[in-house]
Amino acid sequence: MARYKTLADVSVSLGSGEATSRALVDAALSAISDPAGQGAKTFIRRNDARARAMADASDLMRSVGQVRSPLEGVAISVKDLFDLAGEVTTAGSIANRDAAPAAADAPVVQALARAGAVITGTTNMSEFAFSGLGLNPHYGTPLNAYDRVTGRIPGGSSSGAAVSVTDGMAVAAIGTDTGGSIRIPAALCGLTGFKPTARRVSRDAVLPLSTSLDSIGPIAASVACCAVIDGIISGETDRGIRAMPLAGLRLAVPQTVVLNDMDDHVAATFAASLSLLSKGGAQIIEIDVPEFAQLAAINSKGGLIAAEAWHWHRSLLESRGDTYDQRVRGRILRGRDISAADYLDVLQARTAWQKGVNDKLAGFDAVLMPTVPMIAPAAAELDVDDQVFFATNGLMLRNPTMINFLDGCALSVPCHGASSAPVGLMIAGGPMTDAKILSVGLAIEQALTVRTTEQ
């Protein structure tokens, strides 16, 4: 169904000898270098020499019959939060560009390299991952491939990750997701993104936003791609994810909060997708989840993100605060006023909230909702108008952050017609239901193929 090349497509080309890793990686690096393209705004750190060396090594391995994984010889980008040995991890900022270079690759990067992936570089992002829109005043904002004439945002914070895939600079990308930062750009750019249960993938040597909520996962062309990459970076490569039968699946559609404020295109696309799944035999069951309406109040003082971001940033803000994106700086500074008692209140409320939500979701195979309630807006107005920026950011983050607060897992899969604006369908579950959500996601993706490939 995917418009973009899947891991399977690339593996077939490499396995048949139709292509070499070096040729494919050179093409990806050329796309990054294209002065007419988005490469300069998509990548913050490039690793051309290392990438070519990794590609050559992969071709040599393949020539003697050694294929380490489905990622063998495949170009992968990683978000600019991950340590790469000998380089400074800037996190889309200029505030910490004088920091000491990393001593070693982050464990996720090491896992990718062991699997034979070729790391093309690190991708642009909302500064310090603190926005769902993807704007970056320091390095520029890569534009959404869907409508570059209008100049639409890619979504964030993993903005460059998504654009690296849509523009052929990588076959897949690794991002992070604290409140939707994988799923939002996947939805807005017509890709598939997977946010795993946070504890499943090592966050060591990854610059944090919120240690309670951060998670690491892939953005790629399909659910199968995401399942392969998730297995590699989590160390669970022997799971054997298979599509569940669509007929008989019990799919909950919450009516509380998450369907509010949808634009007409998202509302119509979501409704059409549910209808298609129902015709395929899935049971679509509307439910109330009153806890969803409570989350804004629980986080009214800034929540876990502001408190934990302040903890990490307080010294850097004191010395380099004037170099921050001031919209990011202001949100982090909210954490300064959160007391220890306030923080513990949120943790306590989270435990009760999670129990309430999990009780509502018991007996369902997955939860469905629009990933975000709108198509990608134009960047220009967001750049100049703080009120529009923060209102839009709040709407973008609203639905995805429910799953982070739940400590759950979720896919965003494309559900729009091929010629229309990208829309993401979120397929979510509770903690440690990752394998099941991927299996349900494969079934739903197959069912939606008719819609997503129609002309």
C-alpha cells in the first residue's frame, strides 16, 4: 500500500543483485545534497564517509552470503537526540553545540549497526523535542512533501526523520515520542510510525525530554517495516509478528475528547476508515473514556514534561538561555514553579488515571482514534503568531499524549486516499501490548489498502 519503498522492496533489490548498498546509500546522500531539495533543513549532522564505509562493508558481507537482518545495507537516519561517537549531540539546538563529543554510539545506534543498517546522519527536530509541530528557528524547518507550494509543516518533534523518508534520504528513520513526536510527523507526512512501550527500548545516551514519557521508535513506509525495526532496537527479533484476522477484532473508538475539533477532511477520512474496517468484519465499538477529559487538568501546571525538562535544562538555561528557541524556553521554565509535592501529585494521579483507562479498554484488541485532528497547516502563520502556534501545538499533541501518559504503545498508519492530504489512524493499546498492536496494525493496514491506493 505504501507510496514509499519498504524494507522488503529494498531487500529484494539488494538480494537479487539489482542494487548494491553503496549505490543506494550514494543515492540517499545525493538526495541530502540536492540544493533544490530539503536536505539542508532535514539533516543536522551528516556522516557521509562513515555511511559509505558501512555500505561497502555490507556489500562485502552480502557477497559472502552473510545477511545480518532485513536492515542489511539499508540507509537509516536517526534523530539528533542520539549520541554518535566523536560528535556533539545538539538536539536541534545551538545552546549545547560546545558540549563534549559523545564517547560512543547510543545503544539504539549500536543495535542498528550490528543489524547491518547504514546510518546516514542525524535529523532535524523541534529544539530539544519540545513541540509537536517541527519548527526550528536555528536550522530551518523541512517542509512536508505533501504540499511544498503552500509550505506545510512536517510535524514534530521528529520532523527531519519523516522528511528523510519521504524524500529518499533514508528508507526509514528512528525518532523519539514523548507526546506524539513519532506519530504526528508520520500522520502529517503519510507515513507509518510506531511508539513502543517506553521501557522496551533503551534510552541510554539519548538526550531526554521527559524521563517518564520518552520512547524510541521508527518512522517508515509500512507496519511491517516498523515491526522489523522495533524488533531490532528492542532486541526482540524472534517475535514473528503476523497479521491478526480482521473479522472479529474488537476495536474501541473513544468518544471523549479525541474526536473533538476535527477538520472536515480528517473527520470524513476517519469515518470512511471505520466503515471499511466494519465491512471487513471488525467490530467497531464506541466507548466513553472520562479519564481523557481529566488529563488537561492533571497536567495544568506543566505536568511531568515541564518538571523533568526543567531538571535537565536548568543549568544550561542559566548559562545559554538566550540562545534557546524562546517558545521552547518558556515551556521548560514552567517546570521551575512545579514543587516536589506538585510532581508527586501528578505521579499519583497518573497511577489512578492509568487504572481507569486500562479498565475501560479491557476486552478490546485495540483503540482507534485520529492521530491528529487536522491536516498539516502552513508553517508561515505558525512562525509569526504565538497564539496560533500554541493552539495548534496543543491540538496536535492532544490525542497522542493520551497513550504516552498511559505508558502504552501505538501505531499511526495512513488512512487517506492517495491523492488527498495525509491523515493518520492511530491504533493503540496499553502497556506491553506492542506485539498485539503491531499484529492488529498489519490487519488494519491491509484492509485500508484499497482506500490508500485509490486514485
